[in-house]
Amino acid sequence: MVGILIVSHSEDAARGIAQIARGMSAAIGDAPIAGVGGNDEGGLGVSVAKIMEALADMLPKCDGILILPDLGSSVLSSRGAVGMLSDEDAAKIVIADAPVLEGAMLAAVEASTGADLPAVAQIAKEAKNLKKIDH
Amino acid sequence: MAFTLEMALLALKKFNAAVEEKKDYLTDLDSAIGDADHGINMNRGMKKAMEKISGKEYGDFGGLFKDVAMTIMSAVGGSAGPLYGTFFMKMGQKLAGKTEASTENMADAMQEGLGGITSLGKSQAGDKTMVDALQPAIDALRAGAPDGEPAAWKAAVDAAQKGMEDTIPMLAKRGRSSYLGERSIGHQDPGATSIFYLVSAFRDAGTGQ
């Protein structure tokens, strides 16, 4: 199963988005979905160490992991955390260029069906084109 | 005279003191074009890095810079965390096993660190980032190496300062400031500014200033 890790500047946002994605996909399957965020003092920011801890926790349980960063430092910190892993573990991770909430929901549903990492990453990316309101 | 492990410790101490002293200035620069956190973040990260390394014995540059890198990556909170963290990590890997480095060794290690920054941030010269102060400093250090440490480090600091000032008319291409487009022009880049302090700290420690 492919796991999904939300990385946000806010721990509340990361956990909340993970919760929504879990809620949307739980009926289909049980893809591991986690959220990390905030600096190491609990304020807004991103900590490479927190991302590394979450990855270490998820790696043994997942065939692959899709990271969904909110923006800016979350992308850099995710890249930094993946860069600290062995090549073998790093090869199991993709950082998605996707809207974080919509991407997480679509990816969670896809992952819960047992889809592989490239498929889950692709669907998250396509969330950019998701129309929310039809005019 | 070579750059020693003791000098590296002293340089980190001086860099920590500089970001502490210039915390508000860095944050002011960042509030013009970024998210107003560079001074606070660098101050928090370096302070924690100093706590981590103080009182510990290090056998080589690799161990020292790795501890600094890991602490900064966790504690800074903004993009400067992974960027400075990777810089120190790569520098440490290049100097692993050494307790003394020639000026050429230092230039090589800093170039390795800069490679880490550009691969992480996908940044190039002229994007209005740390790179614009760091690359000229490394080039000047390497070119000045045959003239001896004091001249080489002076050239590196001068080049970092010029590189930092040259970011003022640039249009930001990376990070939060890039969202401002044309409005980023006319402001000095905070990351290039903290790099100037870092190169100055290396110079001061390496030449007994």
C-alpha cells in the first residue's frame, strides 16, 4: 500500500488535511495517511527532523510514500529529509507538485484501492485541474 | 597556516553572534520581500546549533558540521533550515576525517555545500538568493589562495559583500519573494546577507580577527 504524508507549515493544517483524506478513503481501504507540520517549538514552520521521523515510521509499513508539501519551505524541507535517507528508501518516495488538500483526497482514494506510487502521484498532480465550482 | 577545527568552532560562534546581532535587520530585509522570519529563524537555529556542539569534543570537521547541519535543519523552521543544513552537511562530508584544511580545501568544501543548496532549491546565479553571495565568495577564495589566507579570505568577504549588494536590483526567481515579481526589485536578499555574515565569520576565525 502507498502511504501519504502531508507536510504543512501548520501542524493543525497537516493533521486536519490528513484526517479529511482518511475520512474520504477509509471505506475503500487503509492506506497509511499522516500529517506533520510546525517548527520544533510548535510555531508555524517546517522541521526536517519531524519529516524524517514520520518517514521512518511509515517506510516499514508502505510500498511507497507520496509526500504532499503545502509550499515553499515544505518542499525544500521534504527534499532535505528525503536526501538524508538511503538511496533504497529515497527511491520509494515521491514529492508531489499538487494542491495539498485536493491532492491528498484524490491520492488517498487512489492509494486505498491498492494503486502503485506512480499512479497515486499522477492522480495527486491532476488535482490541479479539479473544478470546484461549475459556472 | 591552515584552517583548523578550532577555527571552525570559532567561526560558528562568530556566525551565531552575527545573526543574533543582526536578527532585526535580517527580519526587516525579509519583511520587505519575504515572510519576515529569516532573522528570527537563523537566530533560533544557530543558537540551538551552538547548544548542541558546546562542550562536545570533535575528531574532525565532518562530525562538527554534521551536528550543526542536523540541528539547523530541525530548528530553523523556514527554507533557510534545509538550505543552510545541506550546506554544512555537504561541507562536512567533503572535509570528513580532517582537522585542518588548506584554503583550497575550504573552497572545495564550500563549493560542495553550495552544490547541495542549488540541488535542493533549484536556484541559479541571478535568482536573488544565497547563491549570489556564496558563489562569488568561493571563486574569490579559490583565486586568492596562492596569495595566502588573509588576502584570500579578504577577497572572499569583499566578493560576498558585492554579491549581496548585487541582489538589490535583481528580480526574485525563488521562494516567497518570487511571488512579488517586479516588486522584489530594489530590495537586498536576506539569504545573501546572512551568507555575507557566514563568510565574514570564516574570515575572522581563519585569520585571527
